[in-house]
Amino acid sequence: MDLVVRFWNQEKNEVATRYLTSIFLGHATSDDLLQAFTSALSRQNLYIKRMLQVSMDGPNVNLKFLRELKMYLKTETVADDPELLDIGTCSLHVVHGAYKTAQIAGISTVTVLFLQRFPTKTY
């Protein structure tokens, strides 16, 4: 399991993506994934309550892992803590589809907000 984090970099005022670690599990159950995931976050001093979303490649064990992670978070959080954003197993397609639908519907403010939030860069 590879852990990659995406976070808001306040110094650069942009979203940053960083490789965190890899965990070699072999054949694993969703319980194994959950234990390895929470342990890895803990070792890296990442605050699990601030996690927004978990992306995955879609197999059923990952779906069960997500359900178990949500249950785990409910035991670790208080009632008014935010919940994980669940946009499915392939978040890129879901977000792209929502953006495309907004464009077809003529909701141009989506483009304006997106460009304000994530300005394009020339490298």
C-alpha cells in the first residue's frame, strides 16, 4: 500500500502532493489495511481527524477498508468533527464528471472559482 498525501501548502499558497511511505502487506484483509494505515499516519505524526478524503483503486477489500475507516473515525472523534468526503473509488472521474456537468449547465462560476483557487503555472 502506497501512502501519498495531498495538502494545502500555506507557504506556496497551493495544493501540494507528497509521497509518504509504502507498506508491504502481501495478501491482506481490510482489517490489516486499516491497522497499517492508522499506524503509518501515527508514525508520520499526521492528525487523522484532519483527513479529508481517501482515494483507492477500487477492489472490494478497499471498499470494506473505507467502511471500517469511517467506523474507526467515529470512535476517535467527537460529534461535530467533520466526516470523510466520500466521492467514490475513483475520485478523479467523479470530480471531472461534476465539473463537466457544471460546464454543460453553464455554471461558469465553477471555472472562475477553480482558476482562482488553482491558478495555472508555466514551468
